[in-house]
Amino acid sequence: MPSRTSAKSAKAIKAAGKSSPSLRKGGGGGKLPTKRNVPWMLIGAIVTIVALVGAIAWYLVPKYHAKEELKNPSAYIDGVVKKEYDAGLHVASTQRVAYDQTPAFGGPHDSSWAACTGVVYSKAIRTENAVHSLEHGAVWITYNPDKVDAAGIDTLKKKVEGQPYMLMSPYPNLDKPISLQAWGHQLKLDSVSDARVDRFIKDLRLNPNTYPEVGASCANPTFDPNNPPAFDPSAPGPDAVPMDGNGLTPDPTELGGTGGLMPGGLPGGDLGGLGGLDGSTLPTDLFPTVPVPADGQTENPGPATDAPAAGQ
């Protein structure tokens, strides 16, 4: 016979079962938690969109930066000196210019430009002729023969030989081993292996944003690469033409292009050695067509075939 104590315990348990839902059958009548569905398709779509935006940015941002760099290379290449010069100011072959920079990279110049069809000159050339080449969009590499060894000269030659709108020559007593010139721009360096050599060439050769005579040729049948006008190391005299070109009349055919005339406007008058031909009758095949690169384009389509190296 159950005792009174056990009977009370049984009643207490029964009462607790009625008051506690957790002890009821089936978990106390509460609903089981439902399984949460993860929106994997939505997440995948978001990830794909983010990846696509990143890929587009990875592709476009460098192109934007490259285009901006071409607008003003001096702001992106450390060490470049930039100056503004008036174009189309010509001096006679017997005149000197009192240049404000060494080597010069702008200002009055000879009406005949130094051939810049990938020519490597073995001796120093007259500055007034070389500056005119820069006006046509060329890059002129100069080096101090006392500071650059044969291996260094060979390294520079490979960047010039056969390349359109390039020329190279020694420059005695240059204050740095190497100096690169483009119209209105100069970069002096201590080593031929400096990465800025290639960058300067890439950004400033035929860059229509930086030189005045866009479309002008670098071929010049009146200029002998094997016997160029001599470099004059002496200081210009009091009769030298000043940098502002005082007394000179700008050549209208060289201000902002060729004005529909022959490429580059050959030195006017009698083209010595060509039977007195003038620009209107000169054979056009003397001037190979080299397209001006679009923004971001850095290489010309193949080497020039009319680029003799001096002494070769």
C-alpha cells in the first residue's frame, strides 16, 4: 500500500507536468524550428557583379593613367625638365643660337633638320640641326663619350638604330653620362640601364601633345648622316640668335603641322644636291609614311628601312 508521502510526490509530478510545456507529449506542443533557406543564387549574382566591376576597373584604370601620362609626361617621369619654346624660328647654317640648356631641347634652330630615322651618329652633330628634329617629334639621345663605356653605347644604340623618329650622338663635356631630349623636355641620367630611358622614349617620341610640327617627316635628303655639320663646343658669340628669336620671322608651315604642304617642309629654296628641286616637285617616296601613334600606343609598326647608321 503506497504511503502518503509517495502519493504526494506523484501528485506533485503530475501537477508539474500540466504546468510545464516542455514535459508535455511531443515537446510540450511547441512548434519545431523551421530550416532557414540561404539565397545562394542571390549571393552568387552579387559576387559575379563585384568580380566583373573589379575586372573592368583593372583593365580601364591603367589605360586612363597612361592617357593622362601622355598629356603631361613630365609630371609622371621623375627628373624630367620641361620648358615652353616657340616653334618655327629658323636660323641660317652659319648662325649660332645662344641656347639656354645643354644640350638644347627647344628654341630657334636651323631650317634643315638632322636625319632622325633611327640614325646613330658616330660624332657630335650641330645642335641647331638636332633641335629641329625634336620639333618633328623625335627623341635625341646624347651621351658623354668619356663617361659611357662601349657596352653602354651599344645598349643605347639598340634603342635607336632603325627606329623612326630617333637619333643619337655623342655630346662632349656633357655634365651627365646620358641626356635624352624631346621638344620642350629633357632627362639627364647616370646609367644606361635606368628604366626611365625607355619610359621617356615611349612617352615623348611622336607624342602629339608635346611637339609642334605634328606630321612632319624625319627623312631629310639634304642632310648627310655620314658627314653632318660639325658640333661647335665654343660658347656662342655676341652675334648669336637669342632664345626669343628676336629678329626672326616664324615659318608658318611649321606651326601646328605642315599646313597641307610636303611633310616637314623641306628647307626652302635650292635643295643642294637635288638639282634645284623645290618642295612642290620633290619625289614623295623620299618620305616614308610613319603614322602618329594614338594615345597609349608606344611602338611604331616595324623598323625604318631608310635609317642609315653613320659610318656603316
